Amino acid sequence: MWNFENKNLIVVYIYKYLDLNENYLNHYGIALLGDIARYDKIILKDNINYITDNLIRNLELPDMTNKSSKDNNDIEMEKLSICNNTCWTIGILAISYPDCIKDSVHIIMKKLIKIISLPRLNKSLAQNVCISIGRCGNVLPEIISNYLDQFLKQFCLSLRNIKDSLEKQEAFM
């Protein structure tokens, strides 16, 4: 469970939103966690294992086989957004909390590889998966190198069209 000692109120609310498991809130909460981890490594430290476990649960894409209604499509798009933000946030956590990610990297990599291996993958999601893999590779090269044959081709194809940015540079470092 969460440790709320000495936490900023906004972080307490993010944790509570994630526990509600509401797609709309999770989408934004997960992205905000990534931004917080990027700029303030201390504020999330006490709960980083719980956050990582929550993010791993969100590394799932919706079942796109049943597109029978507009409501289902909206839910699927929300889940796609959650997965996209989760991929990006995991990459941020990898560079901000490498020791924590090390414990979960095999599970994370299996899920990221499953996502990137899908045909007709959303371009933004494919890029965020690759950026996360690259960031994990920066901090845990000895582990990530074992997976190279499973993702390298799609990694290069997905990142080649990203405009030069700090995230692309970090993914290829």
C-alpha cells in the first residue's frame, strides 16, 4: 500500500486515482507520474515499487477484435492512451530509478516486446515502446542486450521517423 508520509498533496491524489482504476484518470495520472519522476526523484521514491507494479499491469493493449459499438471504441482508445503513457513513464522510471526497474525488467521487456511485435501498431505507441526499451538499455545494458533479437528491427523502424529530440537521443544512447 502507499506510503503517504511527507508527500505533496497532488501526488497523494495521483496515487488514489490510480487505485480507482478509471481509464480517464489513469491516462493523465500515469503521464504525470512520469513527469514527476523526471524532475523530482525523491517525491516518488518511497512508493516506486508500487508504482512500477501498477505500470506493469497497464502494459496491456485492449482487445481490438470486438468493435461492435462506439462505447467500446472509446474504451479501447482510452486503454491505448493508458498503455502509451505507461510505456513512456516506464522509460522515465528506468533512468530515474534504475535499481527498482532492475527487479522488474524481465516482465517489462516481455510486455514491451509483445506490444511492439503487433501488426499495425499505433505509431506513437510504437515509438514510446522503443524509447522505453532504449532507456532501459541505457541503465541495464547487460539485461536488455539479451532481448535484442526480439525487438531490434522494429525498434529501428519505429524510431527512424521521430524528429530529432531529447527522447530520441536518449533512446539511442
